[in-house]
Amino acid sequence: MAGPSTRLIPADVTAESATWVIIDDTSSDINYIGNWAQTTATPQLNSIGYFGPTFLDTLHTITGQGSLTYTFQGTAVELYGSAIIKRGDRLPKMNCIVDGVNHSPNREGWESNHYPFCQILDMEDGQHTLNFTVEIPSSQNISIDKVAYIPSPSADLSHALLQVDESDFSIKYDPYWQDIVAARWTYSNGSRAIIEFTGTSLSWYAMSFEQDINCTEARATYTLDDDPEEHTIVIPVRRKDPAVFLNEQVFTLTDLEPKRHQLNITYRSNSTSRPLYLDYLLIQRAPDNDLPPTTTSGAPGATTAGDQASTSSNGNPHYHSFATWTDTFDFRYITGNSDGLSSSAEIGIGIGAAILLISLVFFFYRRYKHRAQNQEDASGVNGPQMTAQSNFPSRGGGGVSFPTPNGSHVTPFILHSQRSRSSSEPINAVAPTNPVSNEPQHVTHLEGPHSPVFSEELPRYSIHIPQ
């Protein structure tokens, strides 16, 4: 029996989300001084930590003393890389200097990829120069992976590689998607999302939770533009065990025509399968052949995202799956039923999850801070957007109707819009809720960015799999 028609609505109808320009470490726009060497990430390096593999598998590694500079037009900048500093080792000396002002670097979590060495936010719009200096013992090394910055509204992004948050209003979700921290997720069969973008490639990045290992492999399908043929996306179960895992690349579409595209995603599994998460998109922009050329000058050009790994084809020459590397890890499954675990094992799991969540606080707080700041600054004026035009109605009205997902046993969810909050207000991070039972899998209360206080009850693994 068909359900009532529902509308495809924007991800966030009240606020802008940040769009970042991504600059790979190999870009000629980054000036390296000192004992830097271009290296390729090893499988061992790509497997460390909770923040996923390196970006494009390329790094600039330094031993001893050196620096780099990068000039950009925008309002925020971050410098990411990889570091493995053993406990008890002398920490490297680092400085993050923008326009002659020294900003404190991050000095925690020393075994990670995608580690933000520098984070300088909320700058005045204009041209800035990041100067990163480092002095490191000869027995150690750190590697630079990428620069990310929020561009000026007037910047020319026609050739840039953009990171677009899941809350960007150019992404439309049906009501069967849920909000979770800084991502969207669904495991309602038939739920849909539509993405409009201009460019030659799109990559979908997800996060996942420890509970997902109890699920089965999932499927989704997509159609692109006017092609009615559906192509299958395989969403494998991760074989690694952190409570939260970030920067997981699910699939990418490459070699697209340089024009505006519409991507339609449909989840084709159910609550026993792994959910489909969206954390952010990477979109390689290219001038739209259907639009007149622009003469606007602005941010330096970004490098192009190329093929990162061996891929499996689903019959579409544009499609590549990047999830296969996660299957190389062995892991002893932990089910939601605790009958097979001793009390000490349950306590150990809970403590381990709590420690991990503490280490992730700075990541989620950064995302919330950006989102709150963008809301305060928006004032109805849109910043740089992913597309020049849109076939969708403006925020707050209209929508695209389609039938309720077939076979779904869940009720629609309210999409919670983000609100502005000061740094003194509590930040609530809530793990996914099972739509069948409406029970949270675990709830963590974060009392601000630096003083996490966890609820008395340890995390429960409450994925409910029907017998």
C-alpha cells in the first residue's frame, strides 16, 4: 500500500554550511622550505587512527627543520597531515603563523591521519598567508597532506576541488534521513537524496559507528542526469573497530562532462543492513560548458582529485568504489546481545569507547563552531555555493514530491536545523537512534569543547536485528 507523498527538502533551510577549497600537498601553490621529501602513503600509515587514510596517498614529509607557506583569499584555513609520535617522545616545535600573527598549533592525538596541525578560523575576508614552521627530532617525522580554506564569496571556484558539508542546502533529503552530529544517515529502504553540482567528479565520504559491524552489507543505487539506468553502489561492512570512524570514501564518479549534473541516490536495503551515511562531498569543479566564461579572479586553483585506488566497476565507466581497503582488517564481531561477553569485557569496551569519543571532541566541535558562525554571518546572503543555478525551490518553500519509500517500517523524522550557540553552551552529540525501537545506541553529553562529561551509563550496542 502506497504511503502519503512526501517532499524532498533542503538539508538545512535556515543556515549556510561551510564550503572548503582543498589543496593537495603536491600543489605548486604551496612553497616548501627545508628538508621536505614527497612520499607515498603506505598501507600501514593509511590504517592508523580513526580519521581514515591519507588524502590521495601523497604526502610531504619533513625531518629536522623546515617551513611552508600558502597564500589564499578567504576567511579560515586549516593544515592537515599525518603524525606518529610515540608516548614520551619529545614533541616537535611547531608554529602556525598567519599574516605575521602566531596561532597555537594542535598538540594532541599524535597517531593519526587527517590531523589538523593548524586551525585558524573567523578571519576577516581577504588575502592571507599561512606560514607553518616545524622543528622535529631526527628520529621522528611528520607529513603534510593538504590545506583547506573557506574561500571569499567573490573567489573564482570554477577549477577548485570543493569539500561540501552534508548540511549544504544544495543537497536535498527526504524525511527518512536523520541528523547525527555532523552527518546524515538512513537505513530506510527507498529513502532518497538528490545532489546538484557542477564539475567533473564527485566523491561521497561517510562516517561509521562501531555498531555497524553487526549489520550486513548494504546496497544503494544512483542515476545521473537524464540517464534512467540505475547503477548499484555496494556499502561493505567495515572490519575495523573504533567506535567512530571518519573520512571513509564510499564511492566516486569521475570523468564527467564539465557541466551541471543531478545525482539521485536511493538506499536499497533495510534496518539489518549497514546504514548509508553522508559526512561530506568532494567535488572537482570545472567551467560549465553551458554557461558563458567568467573573468572573476580569486583563489588559487586546486589540484584535481584522481584515481586513488584499484576500483571495482558496477557497469558504469564513471563509478569507482573505495571501500574495499577496509576489508583487509580482522575483527572479532561484538553483537548487541551482551550474553557472550564477560562483565570485564563490557566495561573495557565502554571505557575504550569513552576514551575514543574524548579524542574526537575537537573534530566535532570544529564542525559545530563553523556551522554556528556561518549562521550568524549569513544574514540572508549566500556564500560560495556548489552550483550556479538550481532546479529546486528556494529555502523554505516548495519541494519535489515522490512516493513514500517502499517496504519502509519507520515513520518520517524531523530534520533538525542547526542553531547558533556560544562556546559556553553545552553541545549534545547523539549517536544514531534505531527507528524501530527509538532507543539511542549511545548518548554522550559534551559540556563544551574541552571538558567532556560522559553519562553514567556506558555505551550500549543496541542495533536491533529482527529474528
